[in-house]
Amino acid sequence: MKRIARPASLALLLACSLPALADTILVDFDAVTKNARVNEFYNGGTDSLGAAGTGLGVEFFDFVTANSPAAPSQPRYVYNATGHSLINVDAGFSAFAFAYGTMAPATLSVFSGLNGTGTLLGSQTVDGHAGSFGLAAVDFSGVGRSVMLASLPNYAGLDDLRFTMASPVPEPAGWVMLLAGVGALGALKRRSEPLFK
């Protein structure tokens, strides 16, 4: 029993000392007021009609909510109210996927800076699914901080946005815990081996 308990406790100690893995944020628009601009709703603020949202760190420009029985998560989705709508994710993300419905081609582009600035990291053009929603993703490498949707006004809808957040840089306390865990593993390993073979 002692032989099993020691490796299990060492594995648990090491796992607890590792930095957290990247999180995925899902934005489904169902809590935003119908016919409202999303604005700061997912950034700890409100939509254009005053409903308070959650602090996910995502802000929207020129996206308006609407209801659709075809939306993947009922009842709401968003459409672009102008030719260019924008999403900012200040913390950065390493992957972006979405559900879409369009009546004309629409292009989603990921940029390294906020407000569609910096380097263009990748883009995806989608078309179709006027009566239903399809699934797509923008392939890119690096850390994105904004997404721009370009299409005819009111002709492209999005739902179920998934942002895989960029891995955070561990704080010094996280590194200290990691090193302490590795050191403890080494000490226990050394202690369990006989001095002379």
C-alpha cells in the first residue's frame, strides 16, 4: 500500500503546483436584451438598453441582438449593424470558433491588436446558411486581441462565439509553487532510494 500511496501523493502534489491551463469563453448572447447593441455587456458593463452583463473581458461594437428559431443557442444571436463590426478581447486569445448564418459572403479577421489594429493573423470567409447556422473557425497562430466582421450591413449573424484564451504568464508565486513541487518530488525520490546498492 505504501508503494502506491507515495507515487499518487507525488503526482497530486505536482499537479497542484502546475500553472492553470487556458480557458475557453463561450459567448451566446441569450442574456442580452432583444434588439439591443451588445456593447460592454460581456465586459462587466451594460447593453444599449441598460441590462447589466458579466465580466468576461469581451467588448462588442456594432453588433445587435435578434431572435431566431435557427440560432444554435436559443433564442438570440447577433448581426452586424454596419459593414464592419468589431470584437475586442483585451486578455488575448489563441483560437476562435463561431456559428454563423449569412445571406451574403462575410469575412471574419483576427488581429493582434485591439480595434482591428496590429498584424492580421488570419481570416475566414463564410457564405450561406441563411435559414440555419453553420460552424466555422479562423485558423491563425499567435495571440489575437480583436475580430472584425466585414459584410453587407444586417446580412451576417453570429452565435456561440468560442474564444480559447491565451495561456497566462504564471505569476512569481506560481513559479515558486512549481519549483517547490518539483523539489519535493526530488527529495522524496532520493529519500526512497537506498544510499548504497
